[in-house]
Amino acid sequence: MIARLLIRPAFAWLRQPGLHAAVPILILLAIGFIGPLVLVAIFSFMPPRSFTLDGAPTIENYQTVVEQSFYLSLLRSFAFAAGTVVVLALVCYPVALGLAKLFGRYAGLLTLILVLPLFVSENVRLFGWVLFLLKGGGVLAGAAKAVFGLELADMLYSNTATLMGLCYVYLPFMLFPMVLGLSMVQRDVVEAASDLGASRWQIMREIELPLAMPGLVIGGLLTFVLSLGALTESKVLGGSKVIMIAADIESAFTFGQNWPLGSALSMLLLVLAGGLVLLVLRKLDLDAILKRR
Amino acid sequence: MRWNLSRRQFMRMTGAAAGGLAAGSLLPRGARAAREKELNIFCWEGYNSDAVLDPFRKEFDANVKAETQTSDPEAVNRVRAGESKVFDLINLNNPWARKVLWPEKLIKELDRGRFEPYFSKMMPSFKPPYRWAMSDDGQSLLGMCQRFGPFSFVVNTDKISRELAEDQGFDLFNDDKHAGKYGILTFDDWNVYHMCIGAGVHPFRAHTEEEIQAFEKVARKWVKNAKLLGGDPVQMNLALINGEIDFYCTGGTYTASPARFDGKTNIRGITPKRGPMDGKGGIVWIEVTSVINNPDGSPLAYDFLEYVQRPDVAKVVAFAEGTYNPVAQMGNADVQAKFSKEELDAIQWDSLEWELERSYEYDINPDYPRMIEILNAAKRER
């Protein structure tokens, strides 16, 4: 009896009806989400170029990752992801402020216009940009020549074009969390600050930004992680001027036919991105910020 | 009708249904219906087109699924890794059936009496026994042929004349004066072969250390000097048409034909006049479609192989969506008559024979794993 009493608190959670109800979804997640990741993790320790999981485990793939120049793709992917976050933060902030506070009934219409492109495949949208920016017969260059007689410089196949593509594709992922964040800033607080003599700059820095921080952080993280794994923008708009880490992973799984190497690169990206997200979330305690409201 | 179940009854019924479904999927294969009415095809794009598959589905009352692949080695490795249990037919370029799939028992042989007569009706170079459709010992028929095409590089003839391109061959890419004027279509395996030719090295033989170094030098130079790298032939053709680039490699009839069919006949696949492969400088691929050694294979696989040999279907396969290619069945006058003048022009019928004479038949590169690593490093360190 005493033993039962002692054990009970430790395993009490096992008897929770909530857990029992969640069992089906837990099984589904284990098979459909955790399972593949575990498989990738195991594959990363298989001998190079093997296609089964029965080889003798080795760390050779991780050695290859360190010895070869994969750090270049990793650094570039991080740089592009960081660049995208910075550009989008600057571009989205005024728009988000407008959507949350100023545009009134037009906000819905504007939101719809911003969301609509998401229904079209990313590849198609990027290819649209290619048609727009191509020299010669491209929409922009063709129009500039026909209307103003101007010869435009090359705009495609550069790092700027890649960054533009990333910003274009991931804009909604930054904008909408930001709108949510900014709508948590109550007008009374801003007015109170203003009445007490705060300048517009002080209001933004000391009232709006701290209160909207959860939205900003979530938007930033979403954008960062998504652009870290992006590869189409660099291929279609950037002409592969730089090779992103996702392109290296794709190449290892396809033309390279080295699944273990691809798995090792995937694990590395997963650990780095996951680690970074956890770090940021820990520094900026979202719960605490949200409760502050 | 009204449902009048208690929550308990509902849960019991749902549980029984779910249990039944789960048990059904656990039954051994033999206990399920045989796969007489379904067919799974693993192919290069074209055979997956509804224009090809729908009439077959209707005629054989079959459920046909086709998955497209984008690289021969990848497809072979997927079949090796266990997808031979999924697919019934595999459509690959010429060396794989004979040199890899058959020795590894991943495909089944075809009945020579039933299928060999079709080869007699193909273009003269496919006369039976056709080497790439046969096993090494010449005894077993391993697959059927249809699409093929010269595959080297593509130029805009307004910028680089056909004569100059054929004469210079892959040295066009070696020439510093063309830096920033060409693209590389990243079909990486083909890039490796073409860069070998650019280095004066036979791509389909074992290589010495010096040859690998020569390859690396060319790989780094071509990648560095390229204006753009991309995996989409449409992207390359658009860049060519709009003057972003003057030529691109890896390409041929397969990639140039959609632009040509669209009226841009200044876009042309080029076969070099000479090169390091027994004097030849271009490569030609020939597809071989084989029956996979699936333990629960569909009998429809054989019907499909015969179906695509019919003249009207062969024409549809040649001009299926995406890319347009010559087919071996054009040796039959009935098939050839189905092509319009524009269609023949799109697939460069005028120079096809000349190009085939100067092309080496695609094969396996024994140093591919090492060379692809070098090419990938060159791209990263560009």
C-alpha cells in the first residue's frame, strides 16, 4: 500500500484522461514526424553511399562535412536568412503598423491582397519575377526600352535578386505576426505616453516595440528558419550564384546519390537552426512577455 | 434516416471499423486481390502524360500511376533500396538495364518471340539484337527502346553559328572570351560527362589521377565563368532567347525542342564534330524501358510495352508534354508520316543522322562519385 502511494505521484500523469485521448495523435506524430527524423539521424551514421540501415555506424559523413567546404554554403544560408529578416523587419513594420492601427476597414482588403499570392505555387511566382526582370524581352526591360528608350542593366542572376526573392516569398510570414504583435499595443498606453511628453521616437522605442515584441520575435524566427532552408530563390533568381545549404542537401540525395552525407548535412542544419530558435526563445521568454499584457 | 447511437455504440463501431482496416493492411500480399488492373510506372517525364496514359487506362480498364524521375542513378538506387516492390516498369537511359539492373536481378527478361519483332520496325540502328536492349551474353532481351536524342550543348545561332559551334565543340566553354556568356543546365551527371569531354578526357572509362585533375580544372573554370547555373531547361531557353546568354551546356534536342517548336528555330542543339570518345565529341542517350522484378508484378507491364509501340501512341510519346524527342519507331513510314514539318524541325530531323554518327552512346562513368564531389565543391567555392 505504501509502495503504491509512493509510486502514484510519479506516474499519475499516465492515468490522465487527456493523455489517453491524445494517444492516437501521439502515435501519428511518432510515425509521421519523429519517425522520419530518426531515420535521417540514423542514416547520417551509415557508411557513405549506402542505401540501407544495416551498415556499421560511422562518423565519416560528419568528417566529410567538416573537411570539405560545406561551411561556405552554411554561412551563406545563415547570412541570407539574417539579411531577409532585417530587410523584412524594416519593410513590414510600417505596413504592420498601418494594418493594425491606421487603415481601418481597408485593412481587410489589403490583407487579402497580401495573402492571395500564397495560393500560387512559389515556383510559379518566382518564375513570374524572372519574366519581369529578364533583359531583352523581359517585362521591365522591354517596357523601359519601348517607352523611355532606356537600356536597363542586368537585374537577374545576382545575390541581390536572390535576397529580393527571399524577401518577396517570406513577407507574409513576417508581416502577420507583426500585425498581431502591434495590435497588442493599446492606444491608451500610447496616448498616455504622448500626454506625458514622450516623443514619437520614444513611444516607438519604449512602448510599441517592447509590447509588440512577441509578434516581432515570432515573425523573425519564422522568416529566419524558412529562409535558412530555402533553395528555389537562389536557383531561379540568383542563377545559383551562391549554393545554399539546402541545395547541397538536395544534391547529395539526388545526383550525388550519397544519402548518408545528405542526412548528416540535414542533421547539422536541424541542430543549428533548432539550437538558435531555442536560444532566442529562452532569452526572450515569450510567456513572460505575453503575460505582461 | 435517423442515427440514434449512444456515444458508447458509436465508439465501438468506429473502433471495429478502424481495427478492420488495420487488420486488412496486415494481411499477406497473396491474400489481397492480384494486381491485374493496376500498373505503376517509374519514368522520365512524357510517359506520365495523360495523353499517353488515358487511352491505356480506358482500353485495359486499369488504374495506372506514373512517377517521374530526374536522374538515372537516383532512380536505380531507389529501386535498389526497395521500390522494386512498388513499380512494375522502369524507363531509364541505355546503360543501366544491361550493366546494373540485370546483373543485380532487379529486372525481368522479356519474351524475345513477342517483343523482338518490334525492333525490326525501328530505325536501322536499332535492328535486333540491339545491344543496349540485350544482356551482356546476348541471350536475354531486357527492355524496349523508344525515345533517344543527341545531348551535348545548345546555342543561339544568331550569336554563335552552327558551323562554329560544331567545329569548336566544348572548347567554346574553355575559351576565356566567352566568360559570362553561357549557362550551365545543372543536370549534374551530364555536366560531369561534358566537362570530361571539355578536358579532352573520355567520360566513360576509368580515369588516371592526371585525367581527374584535368577534369577538376575544367569543372572549376566552367562553373566560375558561367553567367547562370540552373536546373530548368525552360529557364535556360528563356535566358538564351532574351540574350542573357549565348549558349548553354548540358542540352540537346531534349531541351531545345520546346523552344524550336514555339518558333524559336535559332535555338539549336549542337553535336561537336570531334572529341575524345574514339574521335567522337557528342553523346546520345537512348531510353530502355524494362519490367521490374516486382514480386507482385502487374501483367499489364507487358501490355504497356506493346501499347507504346503502336504508331499513334509512339507519336504521342515523342510529343508528350514538356520535351519533344525523336523515337526509334520513326523508322516505320507510318509513324514518320504522323509528324508535321514543324514537328520534324523541332526535333532537328534534318541533322539527326549526321549528329548520331558523331555521337558516342551514353554509358556509365566509373569515377562518377569522385567527379560529382569535385563538381559540387567547385559550385560551392565559385
